[in-house]
Amino acid sequence: MRPVFYQYKSPKLSICVPLTTLKWLTVSICLALTACSNTTTVKSADQLNESHSKNATKADNHTDDTSRPNDTINIASPDWGNAATLTAMGYPPIATGDVRVWDRWVGTPSLPISIIDLGIRYQPNAELIAQLPVDLVVDNFFYQHARNLYGDVPAESVMFAAKGDTATWADYTGPTRKLGELIDNTKLAEDYITKSQQDINLASKRFQQRYPKVNKFAVVQFADANNMRMYVANSLFKPAFDQMDKELMVLGKGNSWGFVPIRMGDLAQLDKDTCLLIIDPLSPITRAEIADSLVWQRLGYGDARCMGELPPVWIYGGMSSLVSLADNLSTVVLKGGAAS
Amino acid sequence: MTINTIHHGNAVSSSQSSELSQPTSESKRTLSTRSSLSSQNPSPNPPSNQAPKTPRPKNTSSTASSGRLWTALFILMVLSLWSAWALVDQEWTRPVRDLLIPSAQLDIASMATQLHIVATSVVALLAGGLLGVVSILLQQLVKNPLASDTTLGVGVGAQLAMLIVTLFLPSLAIYGGLYVAFVGALISMGLVFALAAPSRFNPLILILAGLVVNILLAAVANVLVLFFAERSNGMLSWAAGFLAQNSWHTSTMLAITAVVMALVCLPLLKPLTLMSLDDLQAKRLGVPINGIRTLVVLIVAIVTALVISEVGLIGFIGLGAASLVNALGISSVSKRLAAAFALGALLLWLTINVALLLEPILDMQIPAGALTGILGAPLIIWLILRQRRERIETVTPMLTGKHTSIAFWRWGITVLALIMLACLFVQDVNGWGLSTDWAIAQQYRLPRSLSAAATGLMLAIAGVLLQTLTRNPMASPEVLGVSSGAALGVILGFLLLPSLGLSAGAGTLLISGLSGAIAVLLLIIWLARKVSSGYLLLVGIGIAAMMDGVMHMVKLSGDPRLEAMLSWLSGTTYSAQPSTVWYLIGIALILFALSLLIIKPLRVLGLGTGIARNLGVAVTPVTLALLVLVAALSTASTLAVGPLSFIGLMVPHLATSLGAVRLERQLPLAALLGVGVMVIADWIGRYVIFPYELPAGTIAAIIGGAYFLWLIRKVPVAVSR
């Protein structure tokens, strides 16, 4: 069990000290403290504790966030994959990044209202994290540059990604179990994995009823009308489709982020019975340009070939992305080709 | 291949340098030509030992030179055709004549390839041609051989307008993209012209205004893209200037434009010819000058807007084509326009062919716009090397301040109070307020404010040193491209060091950044011996564009590590830490002390190298020491907050206007002001949209750019003609 260093203490210093005196005091203390910061890390940790308590008494909304029982571990996760999986497990982090665009890119699960926005994902506001009662930061490889800014808050890396050329179900259960260990509740993780598998199977059955003839998919996301990313075997689509007994068609081997850049003309190389899934969001401008494209018109998606548009799913997400992907697929509207 | 031509051009220049390197007599009188850097010439007093020459019109260049240029043109054409053939050979498997059969009769894969080759080529030819014509029209209008859609900020304005509309009114962007881009182009062009008007369209001021408007609008666009990253996703590839086509729509659109423009330009030829001689004469002959001018501006804006809304921002093609036309010495307006169309078309065609040929090799998409940006720097260098032959009105913007006594202790206290306030008055979890949270202040707020302060200090000193050294009040590490060079060095180091078996740590990146800055400085020194220092500013444009191009490529490569590095290069103090910030402060203070030591020889040097040498100053060692100092200052600050901030440009002038006229006073006051401005910019960036952040460098660029535009407007210009 990690120590909880957030406690309630006496109210903050009185603010009736003259402002100028306070200013000078701050600067001299700041300078003194920073000058020997290396030797006083323990001391500053103590001060951090005190400062939290001062803040807490100042604000009511703050106490809302800390209304959990004291034995829970408060997690801040700038990364969406971990934040989404934790939320889906029923153990949402107290803060994550880029909350304002979560709905557009991640969608489900929706975040609790009490969630605190940490600002830009790749530059989580370390100052804010320090003001929150955070016990643990969960991030991954992409957030390494921000690691040494968390001060005394420990950070753990949990990465949902393919270990080899092909992403497997185990690549997603492993990190989920690790999240369970980090929150000291492995049962929650195991239950969530079982439930996820059931949900995906259920979604698979529903899809099978709706479109029994569609078995092969290719997944793309448009950058502009001509350029797109095709998600391949080392992306999260592979384990999701494996669980659903569907086949993922690819044009080439992906880079370390699970996609291969292709041009619209390359789509002609796909079989006629492969269904094209376009991952949202797709800007209205790109949509208009695609409709304008002679190649797109000739390819005949939505007519001779099957296509569908999937709501946003966080491509680099964790287990919860697999589930929302399956859910989205079970309700997707497919047009043309094998779907008709 | 553009490189090849440029090479060729360089060879021409250097072979003739003996007869052409002398400054023209008129420019000798100006302050700016007697650049102290030219002191590195063996001759102690360059102006005196060279026979005064009458300024030569450009078309008197010797027949040998013109013959070489025509050869270069021939090579350009051959290379374009060869690259096109190589592209067809690589991508097209059917007989070559099948390329021309109607798309509908081909199978889908072949049709996609056909569009990819033929439609793209058509678009490249037309867009390049139109941009070339636009640049020549602009040059006829303002009588400035450096004017173009890129240098006058026409394209950037159109792009920013499109970005804003795409973000907030997407439906308007789909159906009215052209009009939006048109309005944007008109506004930014109007801004540049309004700024240049008080100096009667002085060439240097015009280009400077264009440069500053360019950087300012780009900074605003940068803020929008950062804050609306998810919505501007599709904008990224458009902004980079992708030409690849998958329909004939754009080709048709541009073809119609080209035809209409040709028809509109025909009746304009005669008045333009008359106006190119002398406006007054033209007026006497009954040419409605203002009407013609308005018409030309409208044509330029609408054509640029069209090209930009269809294919994105393509820099330097227009400038390159127009410069080639000038170099060829074509004088009749109609021939100039036709030649510009042909040359622009060839240049862009060649660029896109090279880009498409490189794509499979580098395994990524290569936008033509980014590639032209990268090739823009050599183009500009070639251009300014040619420029010394041109007769051009030279000016030195004079910035004077009244000499008043300065209470440094007051400024010092103000700056300290500012840093304090920046740590105290903040937004935190509870909203705005005075925060007396020592721990957080010392762990997060103070380090960031202090690193902003250190970079402000360093940039300000570098600006003062460079301005005194080059005796050019418009010089600064950002404007001359030294900072961009440092940033380029860092990017290249990040990309290439691992393949050389070195880890890309802070130390190695520092060294690669330093070598980038020194490389640019050496280039500037080399050029300063040959051209008037006013034109050196153009090097900055070129190198900044090069960095922009590289950054676009990096963004499109999709490597998240590189993207993290980009956000760092955008100039944020995000990674400042209590344990390292003191090193930065230490470096800044040491460099500050060194620059204080060098004040005396620098002041003498500022009087002119001849005088300096007579007074017993060791000119070369002092100059070298100064340059190393400037490189160190620029690199350290670039590594901390990124390349574009305008602090180095703006703060020395601010110091002068506050009464610190003499160098001994200007340097420390500028240092203090630099600290103040940067701390404020950092504070705004951190707290105004808390918990989100804007990079301090971007905020500083917007503050500094706005101040500089205001300055340029007021500047009394000493015209020496």
C-alpha cells in the first residue's frame, strides 16, 4: 500500500501580511529553497503535504475529489488508453489530459464529471498534478519526457501495444492485469477482462445477425482526401477482430505505431468482398474532397463494395478500446457489397 | 535539380566576383554597406581602394553570364523532363501513351496512378506558373526584385484565414474556401503595404514588413493549431502543400484561372510597361495609375488565394521563377510574364517529381510545399549574391532615442518584482488568486519563470551584439536565422545521431544545435563580405522556411517522439526543473559578463573596422569572439525556448527608446527588458488558459511581432540614394 500523503491540516497562513513583505518573503524563500533543492527533497515533500492541506481548505470543489475513502489510490493518467481502461474497470483516475476532446476521440467510456483536466496530453500540467492528491501517475513510453516533473509522485508505465509483429489478446490482458496490481485490486482487473471478453463475444453475435456475409475488414483513417493510415496486424484491430472471428486485411507491414501510410489508389488492391471501415472523426472538408475524388467514385465503396463509418475509438487505447470497437461494430451501418 | 541551377548561379557569381563585388557607389554612402564584417577582407578600408562604379542596370550583365543562364535554363528543362520520365518509369507499368487515354477507360489502379502522375503534373505546372506570374506582377507593382507571394506574406494570410474558417465554420470552408483565402490574402497584403507606405515602398522596409507579417501570422496559426490540434488534423497535410491529385477537379480549376488571368493581363500590359519606367510619366500619358495598381493587387490576391485554397501553401516557387526572369534580363513586361509562367511551372513540376520519386525511398509522404521551403534557403542565398549587382535603393532605418539617465536599480527591482509576481499571482485548482504555496512555487513556478528570464536575457544580449556588430538595426538571432539554424541542428542531431551510434542526449543535442548556429553565422559572415547587410535579413527568411519544411516533414512522419520534440521546439519552458534551471541561469550570467567585457572593443568596432584597426583593436579576434558569443547565446536560448521569439529584435530598440543610447547602457537595460518580456510571455502562456498551455516562444513572437510592426511604421527612414 502506498502512503497517502494528502491530509487535512491547519488552515493556511493569514493573508493580512502586507503584500510587499509577502512578495519579498516569497522570493527570498523560493531562492533559498531552490538553491539547495537537491539536498532538501525530503523537506520539500513535507511542505508539499502542508501545501495540499492549505489548498484543500480553500476550496470546496477540492474536497469533492478527495471524498473517497483514504485507502484508495488516487491515480492521474495523462494517457487516454490507461485512463479509459481504468474508467471502464470502475476505478476512474482523478485526472487525465485533454478532457475537452475526450468525447471526440475516445467516446466511451465517458469520464466521471469530477475528472480534472490536466491540459495537453503530451504536456500534462505538472504544477496541477502537484496540487492534486495524486498518489500515482500512470503513463507510458510516450510520456517519458514529463516523468521527472512529477516530483515525489511515483510514476508507473503501462503500455497497451503489440509486442511483436502481430497484436494479440495477451498484449491487452497483460497491461490490464498490471493496472489491477497498481490499484491494489487484481480482482477488479480479472473481472473486467472476463466481462470484456463476454461483451466482445456478444457484440460479435449481434454483428453476425445483422451482416452474416461480412467477414473481412480493412481499417483506415483519412489524413486528407488522398492520404490515409491503414491499421495493420500490430494495431488493436487485430486482437479485436480475432476475438470476433473476423479477418483484418492489410496492405503491408506496419510501423511501430500499428499503421502503414497508403494512398487512395492503393485501396484498389483490396478484394472486392473486403469491407472498408473508416474511423472517425472525418472533417467535413475531407469528406467533401473524398466525395469529389475520381478514384473514390470508381472504387464504388458504399455501392459495389462494402463500407462503414465507425465512431471514434482511441487507436492507442487499452482494453476498453477493444470493447468499444466491438460495440461500435455491432451497431455500425454498412453499405454496399457483402453487406447488402 | 533546383540545387543544380543554383549551383550554377553561384558559379557565375563567383567567377565574376572580381568585377562585381565592389559595392556600388550609391550604396557605399549608406551605413549598412560598410558592414564591419566586410573588414575580413584583406583590404583595410574597402570603400577607398575600389574605383567608384556607376550602378549597372541588370541587363548589362555580360553575354557569357547570360549564356550560362540560358544553359542553366536548358538544364532545368532537361532535368524536369528526365525526372518526369523516371517517375513514369517507376510507377506506370503500361505503355507510355496509355497515360493520355481518358481516365474512365482505365482500370482503377491504373487510373489512380494516371491521376497521380498526370493530374499532379498538370496541377504542378499550372500552380507553379500562376505563382510565377503573381510574383512578377508584384515586382512590377512595387519595383522590387525581392517581392513575391512568399516574401510579402500573401500566402500566409490566405492560409491563416483558411485555418480560422476551417476551425470555426467548416461548412464555409468547403464551399467558400476561395473567398475566405482571398480575403485573408488581401488583408495580409494590405497590412504589408500599409507598413511599407510611409517609407514610400522602400525595398528593404517592404521585405522586412513582409517577413515580420509572415512570422507573426505563422505564430498565430501555430497557437490555433496547438489549441485545436484535433480539429486541425486535416489541415496539417494541406498546410504542408500536397499536390498529389485524385481527380481532375483542381487541374480544371487552375486551367480556367490561367486562361482568365491571361485574358485579364493582356489589356494591362501597356499600362504596366509605362508604369515600369516612371509613374509620373505614365500618369502624364493618361494611365490611371491607382486603378491599375488596385487591379493588380486584386489579381494577385485572387490568384494566390485560388492556388492556396486548391493545393496549399507553396513557398518560394514564385520568388524563384521571378528571380530567374530577372537574371535572364528579360525586360518587356509581356515576355517577363510569359517567362515567369514557364519557369514557375518547370520549377514546381521538377519539385513535385523529385518529391514523388523520394517517397518510396524515404517511405513517407513528402509534401511539395515542405520541399520548396527546404530548397528556398539556397535559392535566397543565390538571390542575394546576385542582388549586389542590382541597383537598389538602400536604406538604413534609423532608430534614435533621447539620451536619458537610467535608474538601473529601479528596473532591476521591477524585474525582480515581476518574477515574484509571476510566481505568486497564478491560476491553480481553485482559479485565479495569490498563491503562497512555497513548495509548488519552488518546484514548478520559479524554475519556469527563471528559465524564461534566462532566455530573455540571452536573446536580448545576442540582439544587441548582433545589431551593433552588423550595424544593422534589424538584425537579431531570430531574424538572421541563427536560432533557426540551432533548431535545425537539434532536429538533425535527434534524427541522425542514433544512426551514428551516439545517443541523442542533452549534451550531444547541445553540440549539434551549436554547430547549426555556427554554420548559419559562418554563412552570414561569408555573405556579409559580398552583399549589403540589409539583404542578410533574407537569409533568415530562407533558413526559417527551411526549418518549417523540415518540421512539416517531421510532423507527417507520425513519430510520436518527434512530435514531443516539436512541441518542445515551439518554445515552451515546460521542462524547466529546479535542479537544472540554475545551470541555465549560470550560463546566461556568464555569457552576460563576457559580453560586458567585450563592450569596449565592440563600441570601437561599431565605428567602422578601419577606425577600429587604427585605434589598435584586434579586429579579427574580437569579431570571432563576438560571433562565438552570439552563437552560444542563440543556441542556449533556442534549446530552452525555441527559435522564433523576436525578443532579440525588439528589446534592443525598446532599450534605445527608453533612453539607453550608448552601448554600455543599452546592453544591461536590454538584458533586463528581455527578462521582463519573456517572464510575462511565459506567465501568459502558462496561466491564461490553465491547465492548458501556450509556448512562451509563441506568445513572445506575437508580442514582439506586434511591437515591431508598430516600430516599423513609425521608423524615420534615412534614404540614401
